[in-house]
Amino acid sequence: MIKGAATSAALASAPALGAPAAQQALTRIAFGSCAHQDKEQPIWDLVNAWNPELFIFLGDNIYGDTEDMAVLRAKYDKLAAKPGFRTLRRNAKVIATWDDHDFGVNDGGSEYPMKAESAAIFLDFWGVPADHPRRSHEGIYASYLFGPEGRRIQVILPDNRTFRTPLLGYSVEPEDKGQYVVNPDPDATMLGQAQWDWLEAELRRPADLRILASSTQMLPDAPGYEAWINFQADHQRLLDLIDFAQVENLLIISGDTHYAELSRLDERMPYPLYELTSSGLTEVWPVFGPNRNRIAKAPLMPNFGRLTIDWGAPSPSVLMEVQMLDGSIGISQAVSLAELKQPGTR
């Protein structure tokens, strides 16, 4: 069980999430990743102006990169002191998962020796109650339900770090791609067996809209940089699970890349899978990585993701967008929930 003391008094006034299925139907969900605590964070002005009801942090929420837990706490305190972040916490529900830098080590996984200590600080910082299921198991994976029956949203937050097999790669990074290669070992894993059992159970729960919120990208197909495709068996296991477990109403959001893009996978799937990647809140990569499943990309500047849900009959829909630091909309894709159905149920 993961327990700990409060990390920062700055978050004491943050609104609690309350019951697992809050009765208010959500219509505006924002998300983002990669926010360096030592940099200015003007993106919060745009986020708060949009007035999201829920904000999902997708990882690299700070750049901790340490085995010294005092250093990690101090970096969380820097984020807590950001005025825009404080405004967000006052006005919206906030939930989070982590990626490598707030986990504690760049590109790290199960080999990181301070997993449990870092998890306790993470859960404290994000205001996870002492009796919450997130504190009852190793790792920080979780699922949340929002809204009444008929407009119920499930947000699934996997932990892509605690149980992950170390990456395989070149000793010297090639000039034309990242350093990592696909691991064909069927025992190499992103999630670990206990988390897989949990994920399957969560994906079988009823939900009118299901958001799988991954810290690293799921659909991009090119190896080289960190993504689910680095673990061939787990990548295919996820796609098979969506198919054979008759999972419906699923959208994917992700972070990590320091650029924003929209991916779509149709091949050998029961319905098109969409993944909107938003990264970063402060960090910007100079180029896009390869991705045959990319259908849209945004300008290279700080950004955040937006999901606007229209619950109106007869066909609810989700507008998937990325808003850039200059205020422009870099990506916009409307998806009807009627598209996200298994054959025979449409």
C-alpha cells in the first residue's frame, strides 16, 4: 500500500473528486503533458480561459529526474506555486498519471530503484485520498467515472513506468531515428500482468465514452522513440483486447512527444481508433517523429488538448482539438460515438 504525508500546502484548497461517479455530465475535458517546473507556463492562461471541467495530466508533469526524494518534492512545489496551475486546481477537477521524468528517470521503467517512494510523493501531490484504490497496489494506475448513466465518462490512467521492461536500443543513436528498437520478446511488458488484469476488467465496465489516457503514444507505428510499439507483445495485446473484449466508445489521448498530432488506426480493428497526442505544455521538439498512422499534426509550439463532448441526441460526438500557445487551433477532428461501435451494434 502506498502512503505518505502531504507534499505541499499549496494544494490544500484544491477541490476533491468526491464519489467515483459524479452526477454532473462533463462537456469540456482538457489535457496536456511535459511542463518543466523551472520555466514560465503561460499556457495556463489559455487553459483556464477555456474553463475545463476536468484536466488530465498525462505525465512529465514536472522534470524530476532524481533518486533524491527531497529534490523531487522541491520540484513539485515549484509546479504548485505556478499561478496558472493554482487557478486550474481551484476551478477544475484534476487527475494525473506520470511519465518518465516525474517517475524519476529519463526513459526509465521497472529498473528505477525509487519507484515506491516516488509514487507516494506523486499520490500526495495530486491529492489522492488515503483510502483511494490507487494506494492499495503497486504502481499509480487508476480509473475514474464521471457523469450519470447515459452520459458516463470513464477515464483510464495506466502506469507505463513501474512495471515496464527496460528498453532495447542502439549504443549510439542513429542520425535518422531514435535509439530504441522493438522488443520481440513475448515476456517483455509495458504494464505487467497485474495491471493487465486490472485494465481488462476496466475496459469491460459500461461507459458511454471511454478515454484511455496514456503517458506514451499507443498508435504510432514507427520504432525509435519511446512508445507502446517498443513492446510488440503488449502493443498487440492491447489491440486484441479492444477487439475481443467488445470494447466500444473508446478514444485515446497521450503525451510525451513534445509535439501534437492525431493518429488513426483502421487496419484489423473493429472500428477506427483515434489517438490525440498533446505535448508539451512548455516543451517543444524541433521535428516530428515518423508515424504512418498520423492524419494531422499541429505547429511546433506549446499546446494543450481539448475534448468537447456534445451529448445531444440522436448521436453524441466528441470534438478532439489541440490549442496552441498563440491561441490558434492546431488540430480539429469531430468523432461521432456512433463510429466507435463493434460490428453488429452500430
